[in-house]
Amino acid sequence: MQEFGLSQTEGESFASFFESEITGTIEFKSDGTYEVISEGETDTGTWEVDGDVLTLDKGTADEANADIITLTSNQLVFQIDQTDDSTDINEDGVNDTMVMRITLNCSK
């Protein structure tokens, strides 16, 4: 919050925005495809696992690599780090760099 010059209230509001926006389901299918349903919209793509790395949409502009934390027959936990520098959070005329770590806990 200090880095962006945000008050406690602004910081909490910003965090709440992201938490409230991330809802839905993801299904990883045995044919190497996945389907995400979030807020009534569906997105599909491909997935593959190599060691402790889950790659989504390999070879496309949407490619994302995630670190696998847990992988069992009933549970998959993975983290994706995303960097965004397209927003001027504190409205000082300069776009701010924000790194988001998203942890998804999937279960059967």
C-alpha cells in the first residue's frame, strides 16, 4: 500500500475487488484440454504437466506456467504469478507494476 501511496481503506478495497472477481470452476480433462466457467462465461484451452510445472495454452499468446504445489488423485493446488503494468493505481501519471500470485486449490 505504501509503495502505491494507497490508504488502508483503498488497499483493502483493491484487494476485495480481486477476491470478488475470481469465482468459478475449472475442469481438467484427460485429453489435455480444460474448461473454465466463471460468471456465466466459458473458456477452453489445453494443459500439460512437466515435472512440477503446469502449462496452460502452450505455444499461444495466452500461455501461462504454474508451479504445482500439490498433485494427487483428488487434489491439485497450483500457483500462477502474473505481472501487470497497464494501470496507474495511484493516479500519478505513471503506470504501476503489480505482481499478483494466484493460488488455485482444485479438488474432485
